[in-house]
Amino acid sequence: MKRKLSLVLVVTMVLSLALTGCGGNQPQAPAAPAAPEEIKIGSVFPVTGAIATFGQSSLNGTQLAFEEINNAGGVLGGRKLVLINEDNQSKTEETATAFQKLITQDEVSAILGSVASSHSLAGAPIAQAAGIPMLSPTSTNPRVTEVGDFIFRACFIDPFQGQVMAKFALETLGVTTAAMLVEQDSDYSKGLAAYFKKAFEAGGGTIVAEEGYKSTDTDFSAILTRVKAANPAVVFVPAYYGTVGPILRQAQAAEIDAVFLGGDGWDSDKLFELAGDAANGGFFSNHYSPDAGTPEVEAFLAAYQAKFNAVPDALAALAYDAAYMLAQAIEEAGSVEGVAIRDALAAINFTGVSGSVTFDENRNPVKSAVIIEIRDGKQVYKATVNP
Amino acid sequence: MTITQQILQQLINGISLGSVYALMALGYTMVYGIIKLINFAHGEVFMIGAFIGFFSITKLGMDFFPAMFTAMIFCAILGILMERLAYKPLRNAHRVAALMTAVGLSMLFQNLALAHSWIGASAKGFPQVFPLQRFQLMENVNISSDRILTLAIAIFLMIALQFIVHKTIMGKAMRAVSLDKDAARLMGINVDKTISFTFALGSSLAAAAGVLFALNYGIVVYQMGLLPGLKAFVAAVLGGIGIIPGAMVGGLLLGVTESAVSAAGGSMFRDAVAFAALIIMLLVKPTGLFGKNVREKV
């Protein structure tokens, strides 16, 4: 009896597998030629989960850009852009599902996203295999665009960010010793740390301590004690605000006098809520500053504030740029076909809120970075660093 | 910083962490002692306690101590409800059934917290209720006011618990029920009430631990109960599950061990070492450090 039951189960499972397989292979593809008026663009931004504020900002920036483009008559002679966002809940595994859904179910022409490098790395192979151009506004890990020729990004990459902070520490702060706290389960954190170390040591500095932790850790007192014992002049913490906050707060309690440095993962108002006044005196590299003062920035600030009643952060700015960049590429391609958009993106010459962008042969933008200082619980523009 | 200074500082780090584990481990151990159930939802009670404390301070504007007290009362009631609704109907069922229920409750609480609009997925900063003060014990070795407070409250609660268990009628009933439930019932002890009381006591300690943890490490998040909950379970087993002083010692020992592992440069292995300790203890001396080898009752 039992054996019979399990046989039935196995048969059902095999059948259901086969059936779903078939379902995936024959969507209503042949019906497409009557070109639809609207162009569907997918996005994968986490609006819930650990980096929810990043996702929300990115979504806001994209929505604003699409609204402006559509109000100005759309692209390709009046076709409107429609945004379909899939929330990946700040999780890697959900990202793959989101990409699958956008490509097979929604049949989007291109994908904007995702935010975190580890998420984009999960989605990129799917977009590449399907021949759908993917443009991540903010994933800074070099490996993201190495996945294939359909993968682009609108931001500079980790080597540059690591180099900028190393250069800043050596030249502007004039220090020669540094410690690093590296989130071992984050590609972003490890990428920045590796390039910071390389540039800092090449410039004559010494890394006196290198400590690892996991993104789920909450007690950093033991590794901070080790950092303190090594007595560095600066501590580089390339991580997202959710872990940077408690680290800064516990470092203050542990009486570490060093200057704390970070990357664009620090860019969130939540950092001040999590770290309190412990965040003051820190510096981080970023993609854009609202204080930069160019006409593009001024126009963007005004539009964003009118729509969302908030000052846009770098994520909103980059997402806004990415959306415009994609629209320009579609316009220049004269088609919503994957290969055409890809070629147009690769050859693009674009000027946006976060500076002028051209792509190098690895589909990484060549553009400048800004250094932001945290002073009295506020972000203050410090300097612009060119590549 | 000399080696001695580092060791002392790491010892302080470890004891602060360990005192939180110890408070939680007490709840595990008491519940196990009385109904032989490992209450895996205990870590979530810790998380809920931390959030009640957090909201009492941020939304109701309470001071720290009333907020912690509110969290303890809330979780005591939650503990009683949990026992009455989920565990009591299973008291005579197979022990695995109750264990699975505990795991289920843990997931349930975590996901309810995640879905709740006030809590959600992103971490929140616990307010710095007391201005940060650091006391220099010697050069380069300091202890913050929050840590002193945590230690003081933990020690106070442990003494209070010892008093309740050994000097009150309810404590006597608890000890009697844990020795032999049926005999206790024959002697006129209200077993149901005693079990409820044990859950209330354990859960309120977890709530206090949650609030203290949040104060010390500065964050509250829906997943915060998961790892400390498992670590407290390890601590309870290390000390000898069911034995109250064992839980205290086990907690401190585990906290210090974790710090020591990080201090030796193995910060990535701290969790692994904690759970390896559990496995080794179960292999070498399953009854724990304080356990006596008693033959299983049949």
C-alpha cells in the first residue's frame, strides 16, 4: 500500500515537472508582432528587508525619471515606458526569482537593478542568458558586469571606491596606518576592502589589522578591541549602514580614537539613527552629493523634492540616471530589441546628475566620485575625486 | 595596549555578552526542568521583549526602567499564553510534538514581527537612553555605563530568581513539580499554575535580556532572537539543562569563549566554536558541567 502511494507521488511529481517545463517553453510568443504601444521595463529593487531604504530610493528615482520621460512624450516617437518593480526583499535567492519572473512572465525589454552587488550577481546570469540588457544603478562589485555583454552599471566600481578612500586617507588625512573591518558574507564589502588594501599599501601605508564579521553579527566588541590594540589612524568599514551603525556605536563605547572611513553603503539617514553621534567625524565615498551645484543636480533636486518631499540620496540619483540612460539607449537603438539596446548602451555618451558617463570595454562607467564628511549628524560635501 | 590589557578588555566583552546569554539560558533551563521541553520560541520572546522595550521608550516616552519592566510583564503574559494555548494541549503527547510546536512558534513569532508594520525587516537603532560614560579600570581597559548596568541588572535578576526558587512557596512548588509532577499533584500542588508561573518567570527574564542586549549593542531587529536564542540553548546545555546555576555559569562561559575566539583572531569562527562546544559537551558529558549522572526514569 505504502509503496503504491509513493509511486503515485513520484509520478505526480514527474508529471508536474514536465508540465511546468512545457509551460515555460511556450508562452504566447508568436502573437507579439503587433507592436504594443508601451515599453515594459523591469526593475528589481528591495523595498523591504535589510537594505529597504536603498531599494525605496532607487524606486523613487526611477519612477521620477519615467514620469518625466513619459510626460515629455516617451521614447521612439511616443511610446510610454512602464515600470514593473519586483521586490527581492533584500535577499539573494529572491532576486533570481524576480529576474525569472520579469523575463519569462512580464517579458520586459530591459531590467534596471538590482541594488546590492550580491543580488545583481544572482540576477545577471539570468538576464545574460535571456539576452535582456540589465543596467544596475548601484552595484559596485567588478564581477557584476563581467557576467556578460548584456550587463551594465551606472555607478563606478569597487576598485575605484577603494582607491579613492585609500588616496584620501594617505593624502588628505595624511595617515599611514589603517585597520579594516570586513563583512565576510558580502561581495561588496570584500571587494572594497581588497582594493583599499592594495592602494593603501601601494601608497606606502600599512594595514595593521584586518578583522572579519558576518552580516548577522550584533556584538562587535571583541574585534573592536583587537582593532584598538593595533592602534590604527583610520578604520575602513566598507559595509551597509545596517551593520555600520552598531559598529560605530560600539567603537565609540570602546574608545577607539581612529577616523572611520566607508563607502557608498553608508549613505542612508538610518545610519544616524543607528549610530547616533558616533557617526560624526566619519568620511565615505559616494556617487553624488546634493551640494555639488551642477544644473543637472539642481533640476533633479527640485523635481525630487516636489514629488517625494525629501532630499534624494545617491541611490535615487543613480537610479534616476540609469533610467534616463536606458531611455536614451532605446531612443538611439531605435528599437526595444535586446541586442540593439545593448549596442546603444555600450556606445552611449550620457550626462546626468551623477556626472558624465561613457562605458569602458568592461561596460563600467568612467566617472568621478565625491567624498562626504559626516558632521553634526549631517552629510557634508568634502571633495570630488576624478578617475 | 599590552597583552594583559587586551585580555582584561576581552574578558569584560565576554562577560557582558555572557550575562545576556545567562539570563536567557535561565528560561530554557527552568522550562526544561519542569516539563522537559526545550522551548525554541524563547529567542523570539527575547526579541519581542526588546521591541516592547524599544516601543515603550520611543512611542510612549517611558524611561528605561519602566520600559524594561513593561517588556518583562508583557512577555510574562505572552509566556503564559504560549504555554496555555500551544504546549498544554500537548503535555501528554510525544515529546517531539511539543518540540516541533516550539520550533513552529519561533517561526511564527519571527514572521509576525517581520510582517508587522511597526517592526518590519530593517534594523532600528535602540535609543541611547543613558549618556555614554566610560569608566577606566586601568590604562586602555574600560567598561561603559551600559555594560555596568547590564551586569548589575543581570546579577540582581539572578539573585531574585534564586530567592523565588528557594525561599517562596511558588518556588518550592516549582522544585516539587520538576522532581515529580504526579507526586506533586497528589500533595495538593496546582501543577498547571506552577508551570504557567515558570513560563512567566522564564519569559520575563528573556524580555529583560532582550532589552539589555538592545541597549548594549544598539539595535533591534526581527531576527535578533535567532542566534542569541540558540546560543542561550547551548549555554543551558553546557551548564546542565534543568539546573539553574548551571545556566548562569554556562552563559558566562559561552560569552567569554566567544570573545576569546575573536580575540585570538578567529572572529569568523565564533559561532562555529559555540556550536562545536554544544556537540562536544553532548558527547563528553551530556548532563552538562553541573549535571549529575542520574539514570533515566522509565
